[in-house]
Amino acid sequence: MATDNRPVSPFWIYRWQITMTMSILHRATGVALAVGSLALVWWLVAASMGPEAYGGAQRFFSTWFGQFLLIGWTFSLFYHLCNGVRHLAWDAGWGFEIKSMYVTGYTVWVVALAMTAVTLWLAYSGGAA
Amino acid sequence: MSFRTPLGTARGLGSAKSGVAHWWGQRVSAIALIPLSLWFAGSVLQLTHAGYADVIVWLHTPWVAVLLSLFLVTLLYHAYLGVQVVIEDYVHHKGLELASLLLIKFTCILLGAAGVFTALRIAFGA
């Protein structure tokens, strides 16, 4: 067929740009957060079953793997939230110029990382409790 | 050989059928999740060093039960819509695609039902 030589995916013909990383990361963090909803419901059900079951959930979340998951979900939430606002702006027809793409893209990184850093700092220093 | 035009076979199958509902559902739930997820993140942050009793006291608060239920339902609805698109994009085997979509849908509904029931159960004093 004459169409066989068409480029099928931009990944093979475009040079790397931050916009593509941000796009795939939006999906990846979204899927991670969907998995996180399992943990949220588990935590809630454990709380309803009494101190022992709740203690079990707390013990899991204080292991290195549990902490890794919580930190990952924290960043995922803030990234997906900030980049989601960027998507909503696009849906409203705003920010399609190449320059604004980059400005909003880097802004999302800065804000998401700052929110994650402040949250982790408050959580580990006990400042919020 | 078919004498139907390509448009004739495509009509009624495209996004004009139900795609707009999916698109709107994703956006509306996204907007609702902005305040809900910030509220949830802030609350969990305050509960970082709290024990079992503090968490139960928090869950007993009526507006916490309401916001937590809304958060769970909106989150799982939004998660379903998002994961649905990911499956549709990457799972190319028709049977496997349908099976994954059903699994994800049932899982989200189950989690939503269990989560809201549990939130209300604790709020009403169990």
C-alpha cells in the first residue's frame, strides 16, 4: 500500500521536547493516582475495622516501600493537578502559542515540585501536626 | 464488495455519538477535583502524625464525611474515564480491551461503594 511509508508516530521523527515528556507524564501520574485510590479505600476500610487493622495499614505505609508510594502519589497528585489546570486552559482555547506552551510547561514543573517539597517538608518535620 | 461510502459506515460510530459526554465528564470531574484533592491532601498532611483516635475523630466530622464521599466518587469517576482512554489507546486486542474496561469499571464502582459506605459508617458512629 502507498501509505506504508508514512511516519506513524511523532516519537520517531521529532527531536525530544519537554512537551512530550509532560504529556506522557500526565498519563503516567494519572494511572499512578488511579492505583492510589485502592490504597485510599484500603486505608479507610482499615480505619473502620478498628485500631488493630488501622495499625497494620500504618505499619505498611511507614516501611520504605510504603513511604516510596506515598511520596510518589504526592508528586503525582500535584503534577497531575497543575498540568490538569494547563489542560483545562487549553480546552478554553488559551495557551496554544509555542512560547506559552513552554512557559506554562516549566511553570507546572516548578509549582508541582514546590508543592511536593513543602508537603514532604511539613510531613517529615511534623510541622503540620 | 460494498457500495457503501466510507462516511456511511462511519456515521454514528464517531465521537458525535458519545465522545462529547466522555470529554465533558472528564473536564467537569477535573474541575471538581481541584478543590477536593487540595482539601484531601491538606487533611492527610495534618493527619501525618495522628494516631487511630485522631483519625476517627476527623472522620466523625459531618462535613469530612460529605467531602470525603464526594472526593472518592469524583476521583474514581475521573480515574475510570482516564484509564479507559489509556486502555483504548494501548490495548489492541479487542477481547482483552473489553475485559480490561469491564475490570476497571467494576473495580472503580466497587471501590466507590466500599469507600463511601465506610466513610458514612464511621461518620455515623461505627
